[in-house]
Amino acid sequence: MVRYQISSHDPASHYFSVSMTIENPDPEGQRLRLPNWIPGSYMIRDFSRNLLDLQASVDGAALKIEQHDKSNWQVESYVGAIRIDYKVYALDLSVRAAHLDHTHGYYNGSSVFLEAVGQGDAACEVLIERPAPDYCRDWKLATSLPRNGAAAWDFGEYRAADYDELIDHPVEMGTFERIAFEACGVPHDIILSGRFSCDHDRLAADLKQVCEHHIRFFGEPAPMDYYQFQVLAVGDGYGGLEHRASTSLIASRNSLPQVGVEEVSDDYREFLGLCSHEYFHTWNVKRIKPAAYQPYDLQQEVYTDLLWAFEGITSYYDDLALVRSGLITHDSYLELLARTMTRVQRGRGRQRQSTAESSFNTWTKFYQQDENAANAIVSYYAKGSLIAACIDLKLRQASGGERSLDDVMRRLWNDYRETGEGISSNRIQQLVSEIAGQDLDGFIQPMIYGTDELPLVELLQSAGIEVTQRVAINSQDKGGKAAEGELPQVDFGAMLKDDSGGILIQRLREGGSAQIAGLSPGDQLIAVDGLRLNLGQLEQRLLRAQPGDRWQLHAFRRDELHVFELALQAAETDTFVLQADEDEGTPRYGWLAG
Ligand SMILES: [Zn+2]
């Protein structure tokens, strides 16, 4: 048994105080460690950098602690219960670490709870104390961690079967709003923190549809007997992290549904997609997972080439569930898919890196993107979801609508329930061929391990979807919508943003007009052909320009003025628009059907 206690004397100082009692420490000297990363977010984050004032003691008498490396310590050998005390600085407003101030507290166990090495399988008890100041007297507590005597929504005693469970139930404390609903008989809560307004009934009704879709998709009963959505509403933010019985989300307050507004705004659609994504992970990655994640080694990078499946397939089903459950229309779904196709098409990195390589190198590339990322890497989320669409459409086409990717996912789920084992790199390919009743290796392997264009356009056409490729209207054009009005014939080849006194070059497309001219990310463009201009004026000029036109550019690099000669290239048709065939109405093979 390992016992933890977490409290705060002064939330405004952003410190959690943690103490830990180990009843039977290793007589050779108890080792302690803190995770360096959190499952679901594949980057070394060195949570130990926020750990302070580490002390060990027995009845108030100090024991020596020797530090072995950044996240490992060893306490002087002692026979009998020992106590460990430390503080954790918590000012990371993300879903990955911990945050504490006078408005609320939030933590992931991986940021705040040391593990007693060798006792990871031992049961844990946690006393979560109400922070001391008077302004915390109305605070409530939300977590999917099982209660062990605490009243519902209150501070007090909680428990976990082992360390792995302890760190997989994030905790929110504050004056949040709570919305309850049931999905297939399982109680769910939505916890809303931050400053916002929200149509509670609408959100509960819509999320219920999404949750019931996913539970029925994999088959009842659901693998959890309770589920919690923890949402922090902010001015500008987006992100989520999956857990076994909850998810933590950060979303813009504008993305929440408003009383009296019937339509699904683009922002609300995105929020529903995020909730759907994290909920699908309850099966796909929290339970069905790569063999390499069993168990997780949280001290160092763990490599798998399967994130295209765990994030990509999840990304495919997140929006698909919205259309299948009737929350968005076919047109709305096709717009989202066309945007993903556009995003992948515009990145040169797709010709350089496969989704398997992107998965494997996520620690240093996908999770550490710089201004050159679009040229260097491919997103295993975006391209992975398109691969999932290809597999789904291929299986439907080959079986006349009898089989689909759904069958593959259900098989993976059944295998997991029977064996509890992680999957090998080629398991999904094997299952696809098995379910298709024919060898589809030659179809799948190149999509996962290669960089050729995906056969998605042909597959969509075979399902009765019209695919149009056009040039981008302007820098705001994400694709998915038919173009109205005039289209430019040339492309500047850069992501630009208005900046005080000029136009900031954020990113360049490799081989594009701006890069060939010698411009660099970070340059501040101030004049074209001797005239000062802003982004709107530059886009107007681009509308009138012809391929081959030459412009003289003045730009600052740091505080030095430089002159560049730019030859405008023809714009590429890298923007997709999808439309269901008007005569048929619905796609063939039951695709998009509920
Ligand atoms: Zn995900």
C-alpha cells in the first residue's frame, strides 16, 4: 500500500504540496521516480523539472536522498514506513500536466505523484485535501478516480488499484458546472470550468448521441462503468487527452453551443469532433494498443510505427460518428473530409515521410514541429485518417457494402477482450485482408510505409462522391467549399500574416516562389515593386498576376533590409471539394450511413 496526500496552502502561488507514505519500503533503499512523459502525448516533458523540496523522513527524522538522474531518486535504506514530502509547481495550462491558481486546480497524476519503484502494482490511497484559503470553500472536485470515502464531488479519500490507474484519472477542482447524461445505461458527466455560457441540454443531448454511437460501434457493454468529460473553456485554445474513463479538453468558449442557436457552427462541430475523438480512444489506444505500450515505460521514449492507426483511425471515426449519428449533414461531413485532404495535399512532407515513419519519429518531429514541418513531415493524424477512409471504402467496395473498417475495429476489440494483448505492427493489415477475403497487402502496405499519393480520389468516386481539385482562393481557404468569384493563377508559396509595419513570413513551401526567391521564415516583407502593402493588398495583387510575372520585394531580415527578385509560379490545384452525386443523393455501399 502506498498512501498519498495532496493539498495546497496557497493556490495563487501555484504549488501543490504532496506527501507520500510507503509502508514497506525496499530495505535496500527505496527508489522513487516521476514520469518523463504522459501517455497520449508523445514528447519527453521532464515533469520532474517542477518538483521541489523533496524530503524523506521517519517520525520527523530526516532520511538521506540520493539523486540518480533527472527523474530518479533513492532514499536511504530503512525498515519500516517512510514519509516523502515535496512540492510541485503547477502553471501549465494544458491537458498534459498540472495547473493551479486562485480560480481552479487541475492535475494529471503523472505530474504530481512519485512512483515507489517496485511497488507500482501496489494499491494506492489518495487523500485530496481542499486547498486552505477561504476562497476555496465552495470548490468541488471532479475526477473518475474511484472514491474511497469521499462524498460525491467533494475532497476526501480516493483510491487506485495501482500506480498506472492512479495517474490515468486527472483531477479538476474549482467551481465548475456539471451536466449529467446517460449513454447506453452508463452515467456520464460533463465538467465545464472557466468563463463561458453554454446550452447544457443541447450539449448533453449531442454528446449522448456521440457516446452511444461509439459504445454500440464496439458493442455493449461499454468498457467503463462511468465516464467524465473535463472541459476547460478559454478564449483561444484547443486540445484533448484521452484516459481510461475520462478525457481532459481545452476548448474555446466560442465552440460551446449557445441557447437559442439551432445550427451547428463550425466551432461547435470542431468541439464535438474533439469530444468524439477522445471518447473513441477509450477503446482505440487506451485498451486496444500497440504491444510496445504494454506496459508503458514512462522514463524514456517508446517507439511504435502504429500511431497512424491509433490516431489516424480515431481521427477518421471522430467526424464520421457525427454524420452517422445525424448531428451533422453529409455535406458538412464531406467538407471536413475535403479539408483534411487539402491539408495533407499542401504539405510537401507527405512526399518525404510515410505515416509509419511519422509515428516512429513523433517524439522529435510531429511533437516538435517548427516552421519547416509541412515540408519535412506528414501528420499521422491527417494522413492516417485518409488511409482509414481508403481502407473503409475499399472494403465496402470489394464486398458490395457488406464489410467495412468497422469489422476490423470490432475484431481488434474482441481480440483485446479475449487476450488483453497489444497489437503487432502488421496486425491491422492482416485483419483487413482476412475480412476482405482477399490479399490486400499490395493495397495497404504502400499507404502506410510509402509516400505515393493515396488512392482516395478513385475510391470516393466509386462511392458516388464527386471530387473537385481547385486552386486556393486565398490564405484563409482551407478547402471543402466550392469557390465563388475569381481565383488567383499564381501562388506566393508562403504562409503570411499581417505584422506591425509589414507582412510576416511564417512558413515557406519548399520549391515555392518565395523560397526560390531567397526569402526565409521570419522575414518581414514591407514592399512589392516599391510600394508598401498589407496582406489583403498582396492578395489583391496576386489575383491580377500571371505565372512568370516578376516582382521586386523589400524585406527585413532581423534589422537588415534586403531586396529579392520573385518569379511567380502557377498556383497548384491543392484544394479539394467533395460533393455527393446529385442523382444518387446518398453515397454507395452504406458509407456515412448510421
Ligand atoms: Zn488522439
